[in-house]
Amino acid sequence: MRILGIDPGTQITGYGILEKRNNHIIHIDNGGIFPPKKAPFYKKISHIHEKISEIIQKYAPDMVALEDIFVAKNAMSSLKLGHARGAIMVATHQFQLPLYEYTPTQVKQALTGYGRATKEQIQKMVQALLKLPETAFTDASDALAIAICHLHSYRMKKIQ
Amino acid sequence: MRILGIDPGTQITGYGILEKRNNHIIHIDNGGIFPPKKAPFYKKISHIHEKISEIIQKYAPDMVALEDIFVAKNAMSSLKLGHARGAIMVATHQFQLPLYEYTPTQVKQALTGYGRATKEQIQKMVQALLKLPETAFTDASDALAIAICHLHSYRMKKIQ
């Protein structure tokens, strides 16, 4: 089972691909989508859609886990982020992949057991769990954390 | 020149198609996209993308005019609306159509000469300008108003 985790953002969208084989979690790849800084906003949003579509075609995940948000501290950032998430939802649905959403608190709880872990603690935990030679950059690491959170929750759901 | 005006919303997205022929504005069609009420949120967003794509294929507009927002009064509505706008931006870009955005104030000013017109005044003005037999429903009427605003601004820009 292969899972694509996504940490959405209009400036950087992090992604991470994991595979579960015989109860082991294998790291496949991780990276970031960086829309051209000077492009009009709607082209940035379309860029995210195109790149997510390419990643799905390249890695053929079985499902997508996306960072959820309720309402960001900054209403303007929240609104922009909504556009990026909309573009990702469209790409996911076009490839008929199921989409799961997890809040930052759920991700932190799944990885460290409590909901207030720092960005650095998450990075270190992701590196340790996936046995990465070095920490992934923040957005990619967050995307991997979302994928790990999903695998954890998904396993829990199957056991119940 | 054919223009597709869109009033985005996760519950109802209004659309209106106008054509400019020899300095006359001709009403082609208007209507609404109504995502299934009980569908998961990401399917509603994808539904909007699919329907906008179908409308573009059916009516072959030359450009798209979309209602812009800065920050809505309600941060949660604003965030949801961002997703719908993201899906519309993706569809527009997939058909390589240029996208123009107008704030509600710009639309009201273009139609009535001042920025604080009521919904009903806009509906009546749209009906009168396009010689519609009856007023279009609010969201479709707003979409037509956005298209009219674009034709007006576009003409102004060309003259300058």
C-alpha cells in the first residue's frame, strides 16, 4: 500500500511518498512543489495541481493524506491556503484516489504522542522512523509526517 | 468575444455566458452548479471543477471573469470559498483561458455607478441591461454582473 502525504501551501507544497510492506514503512521519496514566485496567483494554484498530478502519475499511490486546517491565525493566509487545497483535491479526485485529512494536532499526536511537538521534534521523529540519512526540509518532513499519521490511523481503524 | 462570468461558492456556484457582437452584449445562458449536499467536501470541490470544465467545453468562452474576495467576514466561509476558487482556477488554466478577477465593489460600481448597491438592484440592472424576460436567480445574476463588469472594464482598458 502506497501513500502520498501532502503539506499544502501556495509558496511551498511539501510531499512525501511512503509504502507499507509486511508491516514495515518504507520511504520512497519526498520533495517540494515551488510555484514560480512572480506568476499570477491563479497560475501558482494551477502549478500545484499540475505537479500533484505528475507526482500521482509517477508514484501511483493508493491514497492521499492531506493536512487539514480549521481556520488559520491569519485569515488571508487561510484563504490562500484554501485555493491550494482545492487544487490538490481536484487532482486527487481526477485520479480517483481516496483522500484523508488530518489536523496538525492529529499528526503531532500520531508521531510523538502529544499534540504540541515542535517542528524540529517532528523532523527528528520522521528521520528516525523512516531511517533517513538526514532530516528532510520542513515542508517535505511535514508531508511525510502526515503520511505516517495516516498509516498509523488506518492500521488502527482496520484493527478495530 | 465570449465571456464566462462566475460567482463562486461551495453550495452554489453561479455562472453566466455573454457575448459581445458589434458593441451589443448578448445573453447566451446562465445557471448554477449545485454540488451534492451530502458529498464529502473534497467531492463538492471536484464537482465544481468538473462542471466548470463542462461549461467551458459547451460554450467555448474566450475568457473567464471570477468574483474576487479579500477576506470574508466569516473566516470559515472564506476558507471554504478559497477551495472553490482554486478548483475554478485549475479548470480555467487547463483550457488556457485568461482569468480576470473583480471585487463585489467593482462589480456594483460597473453596474450601478456606486459600490453599495443591493442584491436586488443588481438583479434588476442585469435583467434590464441584458433584456431578460425575468430576473435570473441571485447567484446566476451575480455571475452575469461579473461578466458585464468585465466587458465594461475590458472596453475601458482597450480605449485607453
